[in-house]
Amino acid sequence: MTYNLAELFEAVAAADPGREVLVVGERRLTYRELDERANRLAHVLRAAGIGPGDTVGLQLANGSEYVEGMLAAFKLRAVPVNINYRYVERELRYLYDDAELSALLVHRSFAPRAAPVVVEHPMKLVLDVDDGTDEQAVPGSMPYEAALSASSAVQPDTGGRSSDDHYLIYTGGTTGMPKGVVWRHEDIFKSAMGGGDVVQSGDFVTGPEELAQRLPDNGITALATPPLMHAAAHWLTFHQLFTGGKVVMMPLGRFEPKEIWSTIAREGVFNIVLVGDAMVKPLLDALASDKDVNADSLWVLASSGAPLSQHNKDRVAELLPGRMLIDSLGSSETGVLGAKSDATFKLSDQTAVLKPDGTPVVPGSQETGKVARRGHVPLRYHNDPAKSAATFITVDGVRWALTGDEAMVEADGSVRMLGRGSQCINTGGEKVYPEEVEEPLKAHAAVEDALVVGIPDERWGERVAAVVQLVPGAALDLVALQAHLREHVAAYKLPRDLVLVDKVVRSPAGKADYRWAKDTASKAVR
């Protein structure tokens, strides 16, 4: 047995096949049933000519089909590809071509955008997943459930599976086209999927055979709220699959706070994964407004993929006293790095903050560098040797993956996160990181959501602008906003422009769309 992701899941399924593993609305699957459905799909894919190294696109919202698609591909040594269902034809065309898709699973709601691109990019197989919409299926596609019903539930003969098989996750899309990060199965298992450790304390299994032996009598029930097209939901789901847990998902990834609280109570959810303030705040608002919410089972809230403000951390402590709040730090290029406390985290023997020359930032020096990880890191970016060389570097014989996050190291050795360097605003030679302004900005009582960007300025090169969505019925002007922020940030970091919008645009997982914010602010202040 190896650290192949399919083999690891099959070992757990064989050890306790009757244990419930996946709940999506009315659909409830045991480990045996999920394994059998993945086997059926694997046979369908193989019959179409899908094999080792082929890529299988998943243009799906959350549901069992997404998990089945990933497992079936892994069983065949093929590579599942996450597709952002918000992408327009131009972006889909790029991703289909870059990933060299051989097959596609697509929810019918997304067929209108997928269909013209599929015509240009012929595939061996397209499977239509019915989601109740009135849209027409992609021409030439095969109905998903009918294909599975006519297929065999027996494990397909898949020799040669190994720890070196590939896991591919596409990331980005808010600044340029998406890029695919290529991992070995063993590396992603240990860097992001828990390594077989139920409580994720770093106590990895010493060998793949140990995984099934470690299963607790009662696995943890976790709710994955982000879309499965994002890494945070991938990693939570597979951590649960590898530790005998149960994954609960909202049908088609709906994010309706009241429905989520009802689901938490009904399913006894212990752990929920969210993405920053965009998900945490509405959930807390719903909790605060409804005294009948039962959150007794919920003990762990984990945020990943976007900043979580101190204001909302304080609200969690107030509304859900005694719960554990994990503000997770990581990226598609590094896996899970650890958890933040306020705006800092502690370095481990696998992490560092590196300057452009590859040397570590000296604690207390006020120098900045990029957060980096060594050990179990990706192989490369798919089809992009230039970006690979810039992100995956070797220093004194040690291979590092750079996250793109700028940081400095305090005198006590803690790391202070400054935000993504690509979003850094240069105003008159001074650097302003959006997150350091957004944090206090979103704590203002009138602010529902906000993004901070740099827009062109003839004198300073760039000036700071705030794109703000107000709480319904609230009012805010630039003078009041600046007065609030003066208590928290230096004067040169204050927004010089305030742009009010009906809705701050974010990805389905809650990640900031800085490209939209920059364009919106630039047009508004011309």
C-alpha cells in the first residue's frame, strides 16, 4: 500500500464500510456506498478511454458527484481538475486548454457556458449532472446517474498506483488567468489533508497501513461551507475521509446562514470550515438575531483562504463562548502552514520568511520577505516553468515553496502577516498592504464589507481607495471613515477616496476580488 489518495480512502472504507461519510441534503452515503459510486464512475471513465495522467474536469457545485469525481479519477491514476463555475467562456477556454481536459463532469446549470467551449475542445466524455435547472445539457453529454446505474460497482483493476501520482489544484483568477499547482499524492496528504491525524496536531501516520488502524470509534462530523472548487473544501473533505469522519455539505453549495445553523443542529456538526469575514459575519449575524439557534454540537470554527478580522474573532468569543477558533494560514502552493493569533503566527522548523536573495529575515529587523515552506511541497506549476522557478526555489540544497504573502519577523520570532505582495499599494514610496487597512475598516459599525486598493495618482503614483458595502440603513462619509481609521493606521495609509457599492464582489468562497475592486474604484473617481 502507498500514500495514493485512492488507496488511502479504500483502506478506510474497507475497515468500516457501514459508517456514514457524506451528507448532502437528502443524500446520505456510507463509506461503502461512496466507494461503490466512485468505482462505477471509474468504470465509465475508463470505458471512454480515460487512464493514467488524463485530466478530468469538475465543473460542479458542491455535491456527492464532486467527491465521486475526484475519487474515481484517483482510482484510475487520472487527475481531477477543479473548475471555477463562475468563469466566463474566455477563462474556461484557457483552463480547458491549459489542463488539457480529456473528460468533463458538469452541472446542467453551467452548461450554457461550458457548451461552446466543449465544441472547441473535443473530449472523450462529458457527463451531465442534473441539478434541477431548465437549462439544456451540453450536446453529446451522457446523463450522470444513468451512466453510473449501468456500470459496475466492483473495484476497477488499477495497477501502478503510487505516492507519486498527481493531485492538481487550480488557483487564482482574480489577478490574471488561473494557474495549476501540481502535487504528489503523499505530499498533499501530509501538507494539507491531515496526514491521518484526527485532531491535526502533526501526529502523522508512520505508514499508509496505519491509517485504518487509527480510526476513532466515532468520527468527527464537519461541515464544508466553501465550494469544493477551492482548496479549503478539498482539504477538509479528504481529511474527514481519511480519519473516519463525516462530511456535511449544503446542496449545490448554498450559503444561507439560517439553513446552515439548522443543518449544524440536525447533523450534530462539531467542526465547520469557513472562508474569512465574508462567511463568518453573516453566520454570526444570524446567530445573534435568532435565540432559537442550537449550536451546542459546534466546538470548532476554522477560517481559511481569506483574512478573519479581530472584530469577528471577538464576536465568536462573545456569541459562542468556549469554542475553538482557528484562523488558518496556508495556500495552494504550500498546504496548511499553521494558525494565526491576532495577525501573527509562529514559525516551525518547516517554515521561514525569506528575503528575495533566499536568506531568512532577521527577527526585529523590520525587513519584509515572503512566507515559505519546505519539506512536503508541490512539484511545480502546470505548464509554467517561469512561475515555477520563481515560486519553488532551492536555497543551499533545500527546496522551498513561497506563498506570495509578505511578512516581517518580530523580535520574539513571531511572524506578522502583511498580505499578498501583488496587492501592495505603493503611495509616494510608502507601502500599504490592503489587509492592514481592511481589518479596522470592517470593524466600523456602518461597514458590512470592504476592500482596499490602490488607484492611479499623478502625484503619488498610487493612492489608497476604499470600496465599501454599508450595513443596510447606515451612512458613512470619507471624513468619518478617516477619523475612525486614524486610531489604527498611519496617516499615509488612510483612504483618500471612498466608493460605496451595493455589494462587494467576492468569489463563491469569500475570497477578495481585488481586480473588480480596483476597476470599480478607478472608474468611480475619474
